[in-house]
Amino acid sequence: MKVPPGPTEVAGGTAELLADADRDGSWMLLVNGTPQSHVDLDDPTHLEFEYVRRMGHVLDLADEPESPLDVAHLGGGALTLPRYVSVTRPGSRQRVVEIDQPLTDLVREYLPLPRGARVRVRADDARVGLAALHTASTDVVICDVFAGARTPAHLTSAEFAAEAHRALRPGGVYVANVADGPPLRFARAQVATLRSVFGNVCLLAEPGTLRGRRFGNLVAVASDAELPIAGYIRRCARDPMPSRVVYGDDLDRFTGTARPVHDADAVDSPEPPAGVFSR
């Protein structure tokens, strides 16, 4: 592969591809100094970020092993999960909506996709791209979108979740990266929002984050079909940093009195504390 340039101006600010000194063939994408993605070109099944690994578990259990999936990725970054799906589920059709075309160009030039990957990237706002998907056209919708280090408000509402529900086939799965810290008001509201649209919801997260001890990434999973909770629990327990699966009565207690968020009152996800992304 070609050696990536230094800091490069993209639509969202300054992007940089840094070699991972601890893992040969691996690269970190930073945008404005915030780690956005990690890619292992030699082994696309390696998911370095803990929350991305949890999303990988959801993808693994979305259908029978190695069965192709139709996946819509809202937010592209370095295309970590599209690479993962292309290797673990050959023949999958994947559509990525990434608003930052110069960032996508940088990634595709210097971090090539695996051979045979069927990945199409559209330069657009995530909600506009989601609305363009045909009804009942995809098996999984993944939302992992940040402007700077925050998820934009228009991607956090019940109306947005309803668009994802519309695009999913019956039994399809919606997965979202929810970044929050104590007292987790944003995450609780996001659970209430998804529950207002989908029949089944759970959270996958590191225990310290769930207890409100630190800022972190919670993975929200939603579907009208029954979720494979036991499978999530087994996989999350085996991770290098084990995480909890919150569902049922425990999710009721977590949500508490939080109410669904609508377009009229939606807000960006919280600003991360200074230094939270330092390596």
C-alpha cells in the first residue's frame, strides 16, 4: 500500500492516518485529533475499539454464519465494519453514507478495501441517505455518526429511528453507537426513543460506563424480532474488556422515567470530557 500523507484537510477538519505501533498492518484514523476508526489491513476481522467489537457481535448473530447480509452503514470513517462484513460474510451488499467525501477519498486511496468487497459509498447526510433507502431493503442499519466528537441531534430522534425501521426488512436489526457519560441522561433517552419504535431493545456496554463512572460508548440494539440475548452475553463475556448486556427488567430500571426524543426537542450527544480519547 502507499504511505499515507500527514495531516490532510477534509470537509470535517483535519484527518490523519497513523500507523499502529503495536500491531503491524494496522492504522488509526483521527479527525481533528479524535480517534474515529481503527483498521487492520492484514486481518479485517480484528476490531480494536471495544464498542466496534460489540457491533461486530451483533452482525455475527444477525443471521446464520457466513450468510450474506444487506447492511446500511450510516457513518463511514475508515470503513472498519464494511471490511469486517465483507470478510466474515462474503457476498454481502453494503451501502455506506458518509458526508465527508474527501475523507472517503483519503481512506479508499491509502487503506484499500479487501478484494471482492461489495461496498458502495454515498456522500450525503446520514438521515438523507437513510431516507433514500427503499422500504424493507436492508437487514442491518448501523448508525455510528459523529460531527467532531458528538452525534448530531437529527440522528437521535424517534422520527429518525422510524426511518431506520422503515428501511429494515422484517426481523432486521438497528444498531447505534451511543456516546454518553454520567448521569447517562442521553443514553436513557435514546433507549426510550428506540423502545417507542421497535419491539425489542437492549444495550451492550462496559460496566463502569453503565454505572455512570465514566464517559463511554454504549451500543444500542433494536429489532421487532426477538434479540439473541444469550448469544450477545456469551460473546461480550469473552471480550478482552467484558461488557454487560442490559435487557428486560434491567433495561426498564436503566431507562427509568426517560421519555422518547422527537425532532422538535432532540439535542446532540454530550461533549466528551477533555482527554477521554488520549491513548
